[in-house]
Amino acid sequence: MEAISFLWTELIIRPMLNSLVVLYTMLFSNMGLAIIVLTALIRLITMPLTLKQLRQMRAMSALQPKLKEIQDRYARDRSRISQETMRLYREAGVNPIGCLGPMVVQMPVLIGLFRVLIQTVFSKPDDLVGLSEKLYSWIPVAPIHSAAPLNSNFLWLDLAQSDPTNIIMPVLVFATTWIQQKMTMQPNPDPRQAGNQAMMLWLMPLMIAFFSFTLPSGLALYWTASNVLGI
């Protein structure tokens, strides 16, 4: 567990934390701009994974009619359905895991950024003492002790608190999440699966928007910026 914790800190947390502090220092001590720019950099780095995932999803969608034909033809032979399905995947050069793999790779990045934001914007000044230990000593920017406490104000928001309007950020989170899902969603000829897709199209944005009512608005800003860039 210690080795995993060390790798998590050194490969995920510290690089993103240092990047956020450097951007904060460079962008006139504006944490909102720092979050947006860091989000853009993360989206740029993970773009090859995102494109690969989208290509796999579109390829899987194109195979749906043939998959349904196989299921109808061998409805009473599950073993034959599996064999024919795998043969179809091989011939089309499609890997079903490819639709999930890039997403799994990106999850540590998302969780790591969440932890980084908690340790910077969402910490009280007394909690920032240990932050300097996570900064690289070779970074040629102002050290954390001269920047702390970090300014969490951005537009009408206090990024350490939820949106005071209780409307604007949750609506932006919902709208951008819905649009991005709608753009990536592929039509499915199976009525039952199409119904599940339609339900998820609304359920996921509503759930994330609900969380944004209570979570610090800095996370809502990150999520909205990531969605806009994704769109």
C-alpha cells in the first residue's frame, strides 16, 4: 500500500498540484483562470485517449445491426452467439474494451485533480502548511508561503464554497454535461438499449448538477470547462 500511495502522490498528485500553483502564480493570482487553463492542458494531454474511445464507440455502433442479426439467428445457442460476436469483432478490428480502457485511464487524472483542488483552493490557511512540502524546489516561481492563503475569488464565486446563486453553476454543469453526452451518444437499433441510453442522457447530468449544489464551485468550474472543451 505504501508503494501505491507513493506512486499516486508522485505521478498524479504532485505534478498536477505544482502545475496548478504555477498557473495560479503566472495568472495574476487568479485561481479560476488557473483551474480553466489546467483543465485545458489535461484535456489536451488526454485527447488521443478520448479520440480512441470515440472511434471505438462509433465502430461498435456500426456493428449493432449485425450483432442483432447474430442474436436473432442463434437465439437458443448462447455459446454460438459469443463465438460469432467475437468473430465479428475480430473482422471489424473492434475491441469492446477499447470503449472503456481510455475512460479507466482518465479516471485517476480526474480523481487526482479533485484531491489537488481540495489541498489548494478548498483548504483553510492553517491547512496549507503541508502544501509547501509537495512543491518542487526547482520551480522558478514564488514559493507557496508567499502566495498563501490562495485567493479563491473568481467572478461572483468563492471557489471554496458552493455557488451563492444556487442556479448558475448547476445549470451550466447540467447543460454542458447533457450536450457532451448527446454528441457522443450513438443511435442503437435495440429499443431496450435505446431506452437505457435516453435515461442515462438525463440521469447523469441531473446527478452531477445535484452534487454541484453543495460541492465547492471550483469543482463545478472545472467540470464545466472540461465539458466545454470536450464539446
